[in-house]
Amino acid sequence: MNNTATRRWLTPGDLNGFLGLVVDNLSIMAFLATALIGIFGFPADIVFLRMFPGTALGVLLGNLAYTAMARRLAARVGRDDVTAMPLGLDAPTSIGMALLVLGPAFVHFKQGGMDEAAAAQATWELGMASLVVMGVLKFVLSFFGGAVQRHVPRAGLLGSIAGIALVLMGFLPLVEIMKVPLVGFAGLGVVLYALVAKGRLPFGVPGVLAAVAIGAALYYVLGPLGWLGSGYHAPAGWTWRFALPLPTLKWLDGIAYTVPYLPLILPFGLLMVVGGINVTESARAAGDEYRTRDILLVEALATLVAGFCGGVAQTTPYIGQPSYKAMGARSGYTLLTGIVIGLGGVFGYLSNLVELVPLSVLAPILVFVAIGITVQAFEATPMRYAAAVVFSFFPAIARMVTIKLSDPTYVSPQHFGELFSQQGHGIAELAVITILGNGFIITSMVWASFVVAMIDGKSGRAALILLLGAGLALFGLIHSVDPAGGVYLPWLLDAGARALVWQFAGAYAVLAAVLLLLSLQRSKPSAI
């Protein structure tokens, strides 16, 4: 046993690991802020002084806990090469919270008559409450993680998150890249060269850092010369924004606001539980035997504390623990990351860094993450289930189209309502797209799961999954007929909306009946 090495707090590999982990977290916080402020016009002070401190506190506490777990494991097994589990903000759900929950809610509150300040306050309360809901769900499921993993096919879990990645994390940021193509496309090319093609950069510079540095250099050199047109905005002066992430009960005021968004919030929490199980298995395969329940409990408690203290983005253990191990990181890198991110939320230097890095510079990283998640959905799923993974993408595509068509700068709310209610042959096309996209994460899980069951020749199981889908559709957890995606009791809806509910729920029930009948047939012996 090498006790001296075991007690070391920092190694050269820890510095490499710290750089990668802190950039990952910073890029997600930057996108969260840029999306809310730049896309939805959200007040910057609410983001930087209320949302950021609590969100960063979750990263601090989670990384401190994982650091302690790594040092305890190293002491127990007598090894000096134990690598801490990396923890940070989850990219898909943080981006999903910004684009699908917080931003649209802010717009909805303003359309409902609130002034900007009141709408921002309500949105912040919604974000905190959403985090608490996800934290409670993750805490409960941490004791049943294995059962969750056994009963939800990997194609359903990975397919649903890949759908988010492809169209929301990939396509929408790609649009932002091409808004300032002289900057964004160069950064995207560097990311693809270094991280997809595995090309070597000079002096071994990390690909993410190089892409950000090149993009920022182009932005600040070409922008003042007028080459970027309206895509350039001079940076604001450095501002110290001191804010302590103190516990608050304001999240209780946001609980009622979460109801329409539960079809998004609950799957976000579920995905992190399954992801935590997968990354723990990945670390175990790399030689570090962490207890799955402990890993899940830490991420659940970090999410809960963040929500109690004003945070709006959940933490998760990152899937790259073996990669950090390969670069020589031990436990110091998580300690450094937690301190830098946590204190950055308190003293405000994170917000200044975020303001210095435009979305066109950060977007290439998100496109790479989207590519990686989508590829993983196929690589980690048996090839025979590839069709189920692809099939699960369609609800996410519908959701993306709905996001754009429901934007009042594209289609006025009055015209949207007319198109949604249009009478013709069958249900109006806009209504179909909107209803298909509402609750799309759960829909994707249901669709992939019943296709997997059919591929496995289990028509009866597929029928039961479809009956579950029918029940979810009845109450708007999937295919909500409310354009805003809210849940409801079907018997309280007006006649027109109720008719839509019966059609979508009935479609699942009819297909379930067909599959049940097919499951009764006996297989005939093949002809010789």
C-alpha cells in the first residue's frame, strides 16, 4: 500500500482533468444563460444573481462528496490510482430546461398578463421547484435503480435522450453557429477535428479549449472590424456580482407551475438515475468499485440542495470517468472543479466569463455533445434494436417544429390557434405536430419500448406497453391536446378537446388489441 501517494491531493493529471471538467460545466452554464437572456429576453440579474449561485452550489457539494468517496476508496483498497467520479451539470436536461421549460414559461407568464419582473420571478420559482421534484424522484429511485434499468429498454432510454440531443442540442445550436458562420463554423471544425476525427492539436491542447479559444479570437478580432455585421456585440465591463446561495422556500410557490411541465421534468430525473447506474458500471469496468446507490444518492442530494438554494439545472455524474482516469486524474480535479465553479457562482466571476463567450463560440461544443449522445444510442444498443431507436426520434422532431411554429415572432398566437383548430380531413396538421411533440420524452420511451418488445417477439408485452401509453395519453402526460402541453382530467375538457384525447388514447388501445390477438397465434412449423 502506498499511503503517501494515496494522500496526495493533486497530480499533473488532475490539472488536465480539472480543465476539461470545468470547461464542460462552464459551457453548460453559458448556454443556459445565453439561451434565457439572448433567445427569450430574460432579465440577466435573475440568471446571474439567483439562478447561478444555487446551481453552482450543487456542483460544489457533489464534487466534494465524490472527492471524499474517491479518497476513502483509495485508502480502503490501498491504491493511488483511484479516480473520482466527475460531477457536473447535465447537458441534455439543462439545455432542455432552458429551451423547453424556463424560456417558454417566461413567455407564457408574460402573455398571461405578468410584467417582466413578475414573469422572471415566477420562472425562477418554477425552475427551483422543478429541481426539487427531480431531486426527490432521483432520491427515491436511487434505491430502485436496478429495477428501473431492467424494465425500461436501453433503446427507449438512450433513444429518447438522443432525440433531444439530435434536434435540440444539435440542430438548434447549429442554427446559432450559422448566424455567425465566420466564427462558429471554424470552432465546429476544430471540435470535429479534435474530438470526432481524433486529430492531434499542437502541444496537446484539449479540443474543447482550442475550439473556444479560436472561436473567441475570431469573434473579438473580426467583430470590431465589422466583418461579423450584427453578429458582434462588444463585451460588457467586468462586474462583481456577489450573491450567497441561501436556502429559500420560494420554490414552494413554483410547485403549482410545474404541473404542465411534469411530462418533461419527470423523465429528466429518470434519465439521470439510469445514467448514474451506467457511469458507475463504467467506472467499475475501469477498476474503481463505487457503490451505485452512493453515487445516485450524492447526485440526488446535490440536485435537491441546488433547488432549495435557487438553482435551476440538475447535477449528474459524467460518463467520462475512464477518460479522466486515462489522463491521470485522481481526486484533486473534482475538488478543484467544485471550488472554482462553486465560488464562481458566489462571487460572480462565472457570469463575467459567460458574458465574454458568445453563443456562436459555445454552440460547436453542444453540437459535438449531440453527436456523441446520438452515436452512443446506436453503439450501446444491440443492432437489431436500431429501428426502435430511430422510431423514438420522431416525437422530438415534432417538438422542435412546435417550438418554432409557436414562437409569436414566426406565427401570431391568433393564427396559431386558427391553424390548430382547422377543420378538414382528419385532425389539423398543426394540431398533430403539436400533440405529437407534447410529452415527447415519455412518448419516445413508450414507442421505442413497444418496438423492442415486438422485435423480441413479445407481442403481449408490446400490447401492455401500448395500454400504458393509452393511459398516459388520457391525462395528457403524452400527446397533451393542450397546445401548452399541460396535463388534465379528460372529463373536464370541452367536447372538441375531449374528442382529440379519445382519438389518441384510442389509437394506442386499438393497436394493443391487435398485438394481443397476434400474440395468441401459434407459430407454425417452417416448411422443410
